[in-house]
Amino acid sequence: MSGQRKNQWDTPMDSFGSKSRAGTPSAHDLVDGMKIQKKGGPGSFRGERSKGSNKPLWILVGVATTLLIASGALVIVFLLKLKTGTVSSAGGTDQIGAGGSTGSTGAQGGSGTSAPVPTATAAYNGRCGSAFGFATCPTDANSLTQGYVPCCGSDGYCGSSYYSCGTGCQSGCDAFTPATSLSNSGTWTLKGKSGVPAMHVIMVPNTGHIIMLGKQELFTELNLTSTRYAYSSEWNPDTLDLLALDLKTNPFCSGIGNLPDGRIISVGGSLNYNDPMVASGYNGIRILTRPCDGAAVPCDWQETDNLKLQSDRWYPTIVNLPDGRMFVIGGIAQFDQGLAVDKQTNNPTYEYYPATPAGNFQLDLLAAPNVFPFQMYPHVHVLRSGRLFIMAGLSSIILDPLTNAVVKNLPDLPGIYPRTYPSVGAGTMLPISYADNYTVHFMVCGGGHPDLWIEQKGTDSCGIITPEAANPTWDTSETAPQARVMVHPTILADGSIIFVNGALQGHQGWEAGKSPVLAPDIFIPNAPKGKRWYTMTASTIPRMYHSISIMMPDATVLITGSNPHLDPVVNGSSPYPTEYRNEILTPPYLSTTKTRPTFTTDPPATVTPGQQFTVTGTWNSKKPMQASFYFPGGVTHSLHMSTRLVFAPTVVQSANTLQITTPPDNNVVPPGFYLLYIVNDGVPSIGKWVQITLA
């Protein structure tokens, strides 16, 4: 590595890592003279298919993928060519016919020459619209009976049930039209600063303080000493005070979580850039303990040479398991001596914390041809059985962490949009409820196009699956009100979910997004279909790559971060500067004339699964009463690791006394610290901390 800190993206770019649309690598496609290619490309993620026999097909297929790391930033570059071929009439996912020739020009344009305008017959499941030679979509009866619809989706593809949500084109045709706004759509308030670019955040149990981690930077707004900047901070939301926290290794693009005892753990990271006091963090394990006294219990992040991951992991996911262990999965096994990322540096494995003698376990999903290179930061959630739902790209499985066996391969999510980094969609468990036997339903919305081009629009498509159903299938019948990438799913105390932050175009990566989406959308799971989505009041602050959201103990939402630059960029020098301002979004449920419920006696500090206890408070017991347990988890890169909200059984014993039964086992509530909310007539109380122990 040269050591120079010049921004690799000083010049205009039109893609992730800067390449020409003609497929000719720019100077930025080479880093330290290294360029590693892989076979395949965007076409393999779309699974081109057509039901006609020997129809001509113009499709954009990737013939090479170069993955580079430029000064610590992941850069994925697709070198694209337009190919012409015939389509096999065989069933399943059709392949381009053997011997198809490479066209000299493409429907998408190219090296400056005019591309021919394709006819309708040349656009079967291909590119369409003004960006691609004004190609039209087929309208003949044969095509219509085979599932195609004569409209051009916002992603530049002709609509079909395979390429779009439902049978329409994105939000057009027969896709339902969501309600546009709530009568009471929330408020925004500035509240202090983060001190460091808040790329990773997590909550401190019992205090509600927020721990923020960035990466090594040329500068931040917080100092450790007169000569050193801080890269991590602790924010007190009550006083707005900031405490600078020291780090021994770089946590850039790491995984973050809470241990069952409340300590905070950060795993993995990236190389050392510019601070000799901070080492590379690829295999780092960082522990933060609260409360601390600065002496017997240090207040800074603690690391030791004998406490490391089993392998290097950049962009890993970490989640809490029912037995108290932590599950760490995926990432890149990257090393300082080389900046290129390819299949050789992919780390398609998982491990446990505390470590097991077996070390790493191979997971084929993360190396599958239809998943790579969208295998980073996989979505992982604990199911009712205690097994794990794992999703990467469009594919998902169920893994048993007790036997390390893949017990089921789930159907792929329909469509073309990979839902993991760098095209990540907002993936979350829907609220879990005793009324549904604590069944887990997983939802993912939004995400970037597999072509990884800054001009490509994200998707508004959503999918919901019940992984442990007898015959699990994806329900893609509803779309979000707005297409977006880099979107965060933030679960609220009443079980609704706010989708916030992000952009209309591009994908995750340095300066790889544009057109910020400022208005959050709220999804209400228990509302009738067609009436579950609403758009809220917009913020005025763009929250792009490396932004964050998390529900706070008072049931508001903290919005912070946004650092889409290799090094911090101050306001005025970029339309999307590095952002240090914190915002509080007050959801509609706190902006009503209804009385907010309050506790007069606190719940027990510690409970076991299945335990019954009572609380007293001030509320209207004649109105619906609910109790929800919320595990905040760790947040980074649109992933909310281990976050879950569980509704527990309640019995109204008197006007001011409520009996609550803790969920029955640690599969439903893995051990750790939860916030307990009383929701009365749709309005939540301030949360109270409860530690749920191992059964």
C-alpha cells in the first residue's frame, strides 16, 4: 500500500469505483497495480429467463467482476458487455445459448457510438426505457399470457412476476398504491452531536447511552488527547455529553452486539490507515464494559492479544444465540499485503464466541455463484426453533447452530435485487407475538441494483417469508411507498416499523449513492394489506452511506451518522457531507392527545423465560393493553443485528395492575437486556430495563 491519503474519488465517477459505461476500466480500477477478476457478473444474479423458443434477446451480462479495496474502502466494479444470444426453451432458469456472439454495440449505449433502438421483440425481459435506447416492452398476446406486462419498470427492465414485485412494474401497473401520509406523521428534533462519524451504534443497558464507532479518520470532532482524534464515543442523550473512547484496532465495517451480561462486543474490522496507535482490526475482538470506574474496570475498549477471532472478518454479522453464545459469520479475509478482493479473500465461514475447538465452519451459501459478491453482512435471525435464518443475496437457508447442519434451503426471493451488502435491503423480523405462537416472519424491503452503478435506482419491492412454515414462500404482493437503498428498518415499541435514511439511486460504498430519500415510511404489520404503508414527515438532513437509526428507551428514534467519504468531508464541499448531528424522530404514537402510560412500580431487574410478574402504573385499563420486550441490538450498514420485539401475554388484574408473562424460552428471547414497554391504546410507555437470563 502506498500510504498516500489522496481520495481515490476526487474525479467524477459514474459507478462503484469509477468506470466508464462502455466497460473500459479507468485509472481508479487499478489499486497498487492489482486487478483481480472473477467470472460471471450481474447477469447471473438476474437469472435471465424467457419462455419463448429461440427468441432473440438483448441482455446485459457481466463478463468480469473486479473487486478492489482502495485505501480501505470496498470497491466492486463490474466490467460489462452486451451480448446477443438465443434463449433455451428448457424449464427453470434459462441460459444464454451456446455460441452467442458478443455484440459490438449495446442497447445501453457504450463508447460514444449511437446504439440501435431495439424493437419490441428485442426487449423480452431486457433493458427498456429512455436510458436504454428507448427500447419498448412486448405487447403481443403470447408475451402477455406468459406473465410479461407492457410497462417499463423504474429499474429499466420490462415487468414480469420474476423481475418486479407482484405482476406489475415496480410501483406501476397492478401494484397496490399505498396511502401517502398519516394524519399525524411525526416530528424531527436536533439533539446534540456524535463526535465521531457514527457508522456503528449500540445501546448501553440500564443507562440508554449510545456507543458510536467510526473508523480511523484524518480528523473527527472529538479528541482523545491534544494530538489524537477519537474514533469512538459514548453519548448521553439526557445531558448530550460525549465521552471519547480509545481503541486499539480499527473497527471499520465490523460487527457489533451486546453480550448476555450487557457488555458490548465489536468483532472484525479493517486495516490500519494513518494512526500508528491503532492497529489493523481484521480479527479484532473489542469489549466495552459498563459501568466502569476507569481503574479496576477500564472505560475504554479493551483488547488483548490472546482474544481474537478465529479468522479475519471485514463486514461480518454477529448475533445472540439462545444458549448465550454469539454467532459470527461472513466477511472478507483481507490482509494488509493485498488490496484486491476476490473469491480467494472471501470468508464463507462462521464461528462462535466464545471460540470452539473446531474453529471456523464452512457455509456454502456465502460462496455460491449466485450469491457472490453479495455475501457480506448477511441477514441472520434466531427462529422459534432456535435455528438460524440466514440470507445472502437472494438466497436463504436455515442452519442449526447446535449441529452446524443446514436443515433447509429456502426458495430464493423473486427478482433481481440482491439484499445484502453492497446492495443491501432493510431486513428485519416482524414483531413476534404469543398470539402467533412466537412464529418468526422475516421481511426485507429496498436495496440496490446488482449492476452497482450510481445511476441505477434502488427498488421499492418487499418480500416476507415465514422460514419455518411447512412450505415457506415469499410474499411479494406489497411494495414500499418509496424505492431506496441504504435504508434502515427500525422497529418501534408498538410493533410498527419505520424505514428511514438512504437514497433513491446507487448502492453502499464511497460516494456511490445519490438522490437522498428524506421522508421515512412506516409499515404497520397488523393492518390490512394495501393500508399498511404510510409516508411520514421528511427530515432536512441527507442520511447516506454509514448512517444509523435505533429506537431509544423513550420510544423515539435516534437518527445519526452519514459518512459516504473515504475521509470526513465538511459541509459545503459535498452535497452529502460527513454528518455529526443527531436527530430524534418522534413517531406518530407520541404525537397524539392520548395519555401516555407510566410505570409506578418497576418490573423485576432480572426474570427468567416463562416467569410471571406484575407491574403497576397509570393507564386506561379499559383500552387495549400490550407488553413488548425490545432487544435493541447493534446497528451498522442497514443491519440491525439481533434486534427483535416480542409481545408477551398480559392479564389486567385491576385498573392499575398488569400481570405479564415473560416469553417461554430463550429461543424467543435470547439471554440479555431488554426494554419492557407497556402499550396502552397504541401509545407506549417509557421502556424499563429487564435482564432475561438463561432458562
